[in-house]
Amino acid sequence: MSGPLSGVRVLDLTSVILGPYATQILADFGADVIKVESREGDIMRHAAPMRSKAMGHVFLNANRNKRSLVLDLKNPAGREALLAIARRADVLVYNIRPQAMARLKLSYEDVRAVNSRIIYAGAFGYSQRGPYAARAAYDDLIQGACGVPWLLLASGAESPRYVPATMGDRTVGLNLAVAVCAALYCRERTGKGQRVDVPMFESLLNLLMGDHLGGHTFEPPLGGPGYTRLLSKDRRPYATRDGYVCVLIYNDKQWKSFFDLIGRPEMLAEPRFATPEARSRHVDAIYAFVAQEMKKRTTSEWLEALERADIPVQRMNSLDDILADPHLAATGYFAGVDHPSEGRVRAMRVPSEWSETPPAYRRHAPRLGEHSREVLREAGYTDAAIDALLAQGITHAG
């Protein structure tokens, strides 16, 4: 047994990042994930850099531990093949709009008709109960809808911009993976499958507005929305004499240690520094004060002094720094593996650690259609029937 979800079979009809990231988590946890692709393949196969055609770097980092099956789902024979596989599946995951699934005749009702125990999990832009139900959505659009560019502007950015990571896709992907695991647990207790919707807009808002509902947490409101500390323009890596350092002076003990360190112990008696509540109400002035102090020493001097004073501190890493980080080297976070078509590649370890059922790197990210024959045989198709599907272009064997 490798991973806590060993024995679970997942039909993965997702593409781009949100869905594949979620299903990679399930695959890392031991599930048999069958990635269903069109003949063109997941669009992220084509994001450079890459060594081989249709094996781009983002695809490699979101599709390990999966098998690839090509099916033309617009063709009745392709749909029939998918439903044959679905009969033996535990989960079906998709991230196109439900309206498109219905047009393919692969709605929840269609799939449940062949497998009443299936978990039918969809991730798409917006809840299907509101006026945005049919809108298309991508990470950039959902970041905008949730106010991320506005928050960056409000906190000091020169202009609105997106977070330079697929934050919406990956955050909602985590929610999707958690929802699938919870639905599987529920089925173990009740014997019942179900449909699970994970809308991007509402899921990312749950993350952001947990911080920024602010005064509107209360009725009537006790002020405007927004968490003042997070929006402070000086909440950023502090400039030192020769670089930057990341510091968070948080509790009373740490503030006392900091004032002792800079030779200003009397500052702790000032009303704005005296209590956690007072500091939260004067956070702009407090962060500005720290910013001025940080300019007086070098990064190395601050790291040594703050660590000695037991004040939380971390150097500001670049991407190259992360790849050379000694802690990550010690834990084997970036592991080299041999891919049959891509040669030596760097893979990230699963970030959780398990005493009994550890996840493992079991399969390389698949070539397009690499497992088409294998999966169709498991669904009961003969070699002759598979050859016929290949000849009609309904499937492809990579």
C-alpha cells in the first residue's frame, strides 16, 4: 500500500492547473488517477520550457502519478468508453462549466445512472445558484473578482497587478482535493455517492475575506472592510543597509527584546506599543518605525542579532536561493528522478509526512495517451475494439 488513498480510482477530466493540481494531490496520496485528455492534450503540456513536445514544465509539475487516456468525448463512442470506465471509478473530477458537461451528456445524472456511488466533483468559476453561473473563469479573472489586484494597490503597489503565482487555481485546487476526500469518507459511512461543487470565486473569497471582512464582520459595521496590518504599506521585507530582511515582531516579549536590541527600552512604555490592541490600531506608524531602524544595519547583522534575541526573522529568498536552500537539501524536498522521455527532472516531494501510509512518487507525468490501451483493457475493451477506436481517432496511444 502506497498512500492513504490506495485503491481509490479517480477519473480526471481536468486541464490547465486548478483541476490537475487537485488530482495530483489525490494521486500523490495513492489514488489511481486516470487523466482523460483530448487528442490535443492538456493545454499546459505546451507551456515552455520543455525538452520534448507536449511535455512542458508546468504539466510535469501537476500530473505525476497519473495515467493518460485520450478520448474524444464529443463522439458517442468516446462517451461510451468514459462511462464504461466510470462504472468502476470512485470519483469523477472536472473543471469545465457544468453546462458543457451537460452538453457532453456527462452530467451528474448521466454518470450516476451507471454508478450511483460515484463522487462527482466539479470546480468552475462561480456557484451555480447565482447570476454568474455560466461565466468562464481563469486564475487572473478570479484574482480580479476577489479583489487581489486592488489589495496589492491598497497596500502600496504602484499599480494593480496579479499575484505572480496561480494563487486562485492552486488554492481552489486544495479545496477541491479536501472536498473529494471528505466526500469519500462520507461515502464510507453512508454508502452514498454525491455531487460536490467547488466554485473558484466563493472558495478564494473565503480565504481572502477571512482576513479582510474587517469591521463588516459586525452588524452594524464597526468600520470598513480590510485588515489594517495586512494593508499597511510598510508590511513588506525591510530594507537594510545592503539588502532586505523579513521580520515579524509580534508579541509583547518580542517587542521588549527588539527595543532592548536597538537600545530603546523606554519605547515599550509608549501607549501605541504597550498592548497588542494598541499596536493593531497604530500599525502603520509602528511598521514605519521598524523600517527606519532596519536601515541602520546590514542584513547579516540583523539576522544574527534578531535570531539571538529570539525574534522571528528570515532572509528574503530569490527563486535561485530556494533551489539552493540547505534546509530543503537536508529534507530532500527537491528530488531528482529519471523520466523515460524527459531524462533527469527535478520533482518536489509531497509536503506532508506520514508514519504508516507515506505518499510516493510512483509514476512519471504521462505522455499523451501513454496508458490509453491499458485503461481501456481494464474497462473490458478487447484489443480489436481498441484498434477500432484508434482507427476512428476516438483515442490515441502515446
